[in-house]
Amino acid sequence: MSSVTATYIENRERVQPDDVNNYGTAHGGNVAKWMDEVGAMSAMRHAGNTCVTARIDRLDFERPIPQGDTCIIESYAYATGETSIRVRLRAYRENPQTGTRERTTESYFVFVAVDEDMNPTTVTDLSVESERCRKLREDALEGERDMSS
């Protein structure tokens, strides 16, 4: 069993010319792909198995990420089912010269753990071992409720 914080991953992608749309900002499909990849890493860190995307609960693009900025993807698992792992994902734009950060995108993904034959496999519960674990889980559950309303 792993803890919520053990699944926490923060990854960076520099928004290059081939990542942008006609407006010079990160293409939404690229941001979604980066989020999916990092989310799967958080899920696999907990499951100890390959995890595949089962569902994306809304994908809210709040503001663009300009070419040249850094896209930061923050991801962590916060809840489990029998074979599923719920992961909170947020993307931020960061100015590489100043470090100024602003949230751009938020979503909640569900991944399913699978075995070598791609059959769903059981996952254990996540542990909440610290105040940071508790806060991350509570924030995710609250955000999940807000997104569904």
C-alpha cells in the first residue's frame, strides 16, 4: 500500500513550436496527452502494475500556455476502487525566466490497473500517513465535487 504523497509527481514540458496551435499557445490535445501520461505514472506508482485510462472527468482549459513557457503537470492518486485509481491532475504555465506560475487546466482521471494480459487487477487502498496526504486527498475530493456541480 502506498500513500497519497508517494504518488505525487510534478513534470515539466517546455512548450515548443511543434506543440502549439495557430494562436501560438499549447494545443489542448498536447496538454491532455501530457496530463494523461503523468496521471498514469501516479496510478502505476500506487498499483505496481500498468494502468490504462478509463475515464476523464471534464477537462477544463482555463487559460492558454504560450510557446516558450513551461507546462507543469501536477498529479497524484487520491482514491481507489477495486481495480481503479482516481488521480487529480492540474496543469500550470510557468514563465521560465521568472518562475511565475498560473493554473491553466484541471481534471480528474480514472485509471484501471491491468495485468500482463490487459485484464483488470485489484489495487490496494491508498494510505493517508501525514497531514500533507490528508490535505491533498481532501482538496481532490472537494474539487471533484465542485466539478460535478
